Amino acid sequence: MTNFNEYRIRNEIKNIYDYHPTTISRIDNPSHKGNSALIIQLKNKNMNAIQCLVANIIDQLPDVDIICTMPSSDAADKRNGIRLLAEIIAKKLAVEDGTECLYRTNSRKKSCHGNRDINSHFATLDVKCKYKMKGKRVLLLDDITTSGYSLQAGSEMLEKSGASEVIKYALAATVYYRGQ
């Protein structure tokens, strides 16, 4: 078990699928197919992939009052794939859509390029529409989690804004391979 797996377990960060990276040590990963490939399509805002994922996961999600999402590392990207998915789920479940509440004040380097420091998330995140959080059970969704730091930072910010509980879910958690 990696330190990241232990961190995710300790901080109650749940995932639905495993994510197999596209490459391992710059070599194509034969396990990158199925749900892993579907999540990359979601990241590319493919509506067929998003609808497929909605159908596959909607019954696995907890009962909540509001759904929020982790914003893209690019502050200018306001409508990423996970947000599009969450908007559909909020409508189908008749819960409040809080996908605009957690946002990036500044862009940050993507975590897949090595910057996994939780403080880099705190430094670039903020919450608007804080009144929506007061006393609410919040589902915080992300597409892929590796370290869990972004979800933890987002969760802490939503709790400071008044959420009674934040349930952290990623569609998938990165699988580690030896030598990776």
C-alpha cells in the first residue's frame, strides 16, 4: 500500500473505479482501457462518456443536499468534465447544484506533473455562494484522485464555509505499478 492510499483511507476519500494511467515509465499501459479510458473521455468533455458514467455511478452515490466538484487546475476552465457530470447528477437526483461554489482563484500546475503539495491547493482555491453550504451534507466529486490532497483541501474549505459534512468521492483512484 502506498502512502497516498493510506492518506486516502485515513481521510475517507472514496472512489468508484481504479484508474490505470495511460503510460507507465513512458510505455503504453495495456491496462488503460474500460473505465480508465472512459474517465479520460470525461476529462475531454465527451458527452457520451459523461452520460455513460452518470448511468453507471448514480445509484452508488450517498444521499446529500448539494453536489460540488473540484475545479480544474486551470482557473479559466470553468466547465470541466466532472462539473458537467455533476450537473446532470444533481438534476437527476433533485439536489442542489453547487458545482460553481468551489473554484480556482489562480491556475496551478497539474498534479500529474508532480506537484502534490496540499498547500498549493489551499493557495489557489476559494468558495463562493457560502450560504449554500450552511448546515448541508455536501458531496464533493473529482474525476481522478492520486494523492487525495485536492479533495481534502476542497473538503476543508467547504467545511469552513459551513457544510455540516463533506463526503469526498473520486470517480477513480490511480493504481500504482512497481517502478512508477
